[in-house]
Amino acid sequence: MQRRKLLIAAADVLSVFGSFYAGLWLVVDLHISATLPYGWDLLRFSLAWSFLTLGVFSLCKLYHSVWTFAGVDELFQILVAEGILAAVGFCYLLFFDQPLPTSVYVMGGVFNSICTVSIRFSYRMLRSLRNYLRHFDRRTGDRVMIIGAGEAGRTLLTEFEASDYMNSRVVCFIDDNPNKLDKRLGGVPIVGGRKEIPQAVVRHQITRIIFAIPSATPAARKEILNICAGTGCKVQVLPGIYQLVSGEVSVSKLRKVDPQDLLGRDPVRVDMEEIFRSISGKVVLVTGGGGSIGSELCRQIAGAEPKKLVIFDIYENNAYDIQMELRRTHPKLDLVVLIGSVRNENRVEAVLREYKPELVFHAAAHKHVPLMEDSPNEAIKNNVFGTYNMARAAAKHGVRRFVLISTDKAVNPTNIMGASKRLCEMVVQMMDRQTDTEFVAVRFGNVLGSNGSVIPLFKKQIEAGGPVTVTHPDIIRYFMTIPEAVSLVLQAGCYARGGEIFVLDMGEPVRIDDMARNLIRLSGYEPDVDIRVEYTGLRPGEKLYEELLMMEEGLRETANQRIHIGCPIEMDDGEFLRQLRELEAACQREDPHIKELVARIVSTYRIKTAV
């Protein structure tokens, strides 16, 4: 870097001498012999002007810029420096006698300014030319289309042109602004709007598309990416507008398209101040705090400045990961991470007796539907009686509010996992009626990217070359991002008065088959040509669609339109306790007919086999 600065400074000195000599040479009608009488005076002036130039350029930081990426900011720096030199030169001509003709100073100054710009921008120009020729010669490189001829697109284009390592070339832009049509950005043509994407891909032989509109609405993003999915090109996305604001737009920030990009809805909004007020200064316990939902609960709770955050999880690796993350991101947080099982009544009792949490978020659960179908007793032990242990200990030790993380699979369940979660909801509603603690449940559907969910599986299958397995061509699911679901869980906790089942609005359902095929296309492959989509049939306990609300629960709205309340169902608490004791004994003796026993307790549970 120091060597490069010295080379540029040397070039500046040579340009001073050469520019003013060229000015003198023009003044004497290109006769070299006529310049000789002025030689000593020209040398002294050029030497003095060189020192002045080096000083002014250093002051204006012209030796600190990366000229490979020279742009408007660097040009402005040059203009400021040249303005200062022009002012000094004007004063010199005005107040001092000049040994050289005045026109020599004027013409030499103009030539010197041109040389200053040329020296610096030649770095970018020569590298761009070299990369262009290199990309032109390489037939294996990607031909790139950038969607969005704005600031983010321009920044990406600059990096593509300047890099020595990317075997790609930007050949066209797409932008919906009609005023940009048929114009050029950085020498690259803007060939049309989103409707022209398929034709432009064919016409320009595009192999890679980059979506670079950070400010696009979710609906616009979904529409454009769906168009891109039909082109057979690899598609990448610049994640968000915050990167444009923070100056982090670069090729390294590009990512593959996620299913979240294809949801086509606005992000869920919550009242974070209300959430912070409900958590700030309180001792909070999160069970299953190392899991997908539990860890995000811990992140958002940590940001609300609780008095103490206690994480309780049986899986030490997950617990360690979230512990290290929170210690790094919230060094002042009073954090306690404990290993243990909610099935261990004595361990649960000891934890609540020692830390006396005011809020409990119960996320610990077995949730994998097919696995639980094969191990139904474990689902009951962990989900139902783990919840019952936590609920009783919470009531005994004065917990103010207990929030159960439930699932849409608890509605008219057809699998033991869903039935076990419905039993959990019944447990917390019973406990709410019998104790002073406010017990509530929050029910939502699938979360994108959670452990064991279908999306990571699809990605692994695509990377392996297929096949991508879908259980049924018509199966649909509701989806929400993990942060969205957790923020709604926290806000539902603010609304709790006891006994409610909060139902989160998950938006429009998504066909899993469509999602799988779009992921394949957006990875640059053609479904059933490059990567096969295979239908495996519904698994035991799996439904074509999920329901969020039981018919008999009714529905009430809250201040947040995304959160609704299902009214408690009438039930005989005494009879339910008797059934729980019978169920506990059955699962402890590994009763092979545990599903039938659960079906007698949960009237809406229908035992279902594979289709």
C-alpha cells in the first residue's frame, strides 16, 4: 500500500513537470529550441508547484483512496484539491511577477488537472478493460443480470468490474422505472422491466440473476422472484435495505433465495415497547431455550433487559451455543444456563425454588411428527407430563405468568405429537382455573428454517442432486419466520389474563409442492428434468392441511390483528386429573395402546395411518 502511494506521488510530480512544459511548448508554437531560454525558470516553478501539489493532495486524502473503485466521491476529492491549487495559482499570478508567460500557467494547470484525474481513474479503467477482456474470453463464466438499476445495483456492478477473482460479467439491468429504459448504468444497458425478464434472459444468454432491490415490498419481491424461477437461471438476493444504508452492499453479501422471499406478505409488526415493559426488570425462565423457537425467545428477551434470564434445556450443545451467543451480544445480561429435563420433577422443582422466575416460556417439547408416531409414549412423557411438572412448580413458586408454546397440529389432531400438545393446552387451562398463576398457550404453524422443518431438508436434497421429496402434491402449510413467531408469542404474553389460547395469524397457506419446485428453479435447475420431485405419500398422522382454531373455541380479536384468542373449552377438571393419572401410568409401563387412551381423553384426536 505504501509503495502504491509513492508511485502515485511520483506520477503526480512527473505530471506537474510534463504539464507545464507542454503548456510552454504550445505557447512557443511547438518549437523546442524556443523553450530553452525559459528552462531554469520553468524548473524552479515546477519544483515549487510539485511540493505544493503533494501537500494539497495529502491534505485532501488523495493518497488514501482505493482508486480501483474510484467513483463520484473520489472525483469530488480531486475537484476540491484542484480548486485549492487554482486559488493559489490565481493569487500567485495576481500578486507576484512571473518569469513565464501567463498562458503557460493557465495551460499547464489545465493539463495537470487532466493528468491528475487520468492517473487515478486509469486504475479502474485498465482493470475494468482487463476484466472485460478476461470475461469475454472465458466461455465458462456466468453472464449476470441485475434486477434493480439503483444504488445497490450500481455498487454490485462496480465490484464485479473491479474484481480479479469473479468469473462473471454483468451484461444487463432490469428496472421497472420507464425513465431508465434503454439507458445505461456504468456502460451496461437497462433492457426493460420485470415483464421483460424471460425475453432478456434468452436474448442476453443470462445464466445468473441477482435481485438487488433492497426496498422492494414483499409482494413485489415475490412476483419478481417467481418470474425469475421460470427462467432456469441461478438466482441470488441482496438481503435488505439496511445493507444499503450501512454501506455493506457487496457480492459477498448475496445469498440464495429463501422461501421467506416467496411468502409475499409484509413482515409481522408488534409493539416492542409493550413487550419490553412486560419483561424489563423481571426474572424470566425459558425451557427448551436452545431450540429453534427457544433460542429466538432468549435473544428477544435478552434485548428487553430482564433482571435475569434462566435457560433450561436438556441438550447441552444447543444450550452452550445460545449461552456463548448471548454472552457476546449482551455482555451485561445476568444469564444462567442450566441443563436438565422437564420430565425430572425434582430438577424442575429445584430450579424454580432457587431462581423464582416471574415469567416462564415453556418451549421444551418433542415436535417431530413421524418420529413421535414411532415413539408415542415418549411424546406423552415429555410433552404432557413435562408441561404438567413445569406448570405445578410454576404455581407453587409464585410464577406470575406461564406461556406454553403450542402448535396448529393440536387442532383436530391426527398424530400423537399434535394430540400431546392439545393435552398440554388442557393442562394449562386447568391450572389457570386452579391457581393464581396466569396460564396461557400460544398456537402457531410452521416456522421457516426451524430444526427438523421441511425447508432445510429441501435445500440438502437440492445440493445432493435430488430427488426432492414431497409427501403429497396438494399438501399445504402455514409459514412464519422464527423471529416473527417469537415476537408474537411475547406480545401474546402481554395480552394474557389467564386461560386463553392465543392463535397467531400465519397469513396465506403455501403449497409445499410449489415451494419445492420454486427452490429447485431458483437454484438454477429445472424440476423433473435436472432434479426430480418425488411424492412419497402422507406419513402416519400427517394432514393435507393444518387448522389453527378448533370449531368450538370461537374467536376474539386483540389489539394486534395478527393475534386472536380462542375461548377456553368447558371440561371437568376432576375427571381430567383422573385421566392424567391413568395416562401417566400407561406411558410409564410403555403401553402399546397409548394412542387409543389419548383418543379417549382428546375427543378431537383421530388416529390416522399412512395414505
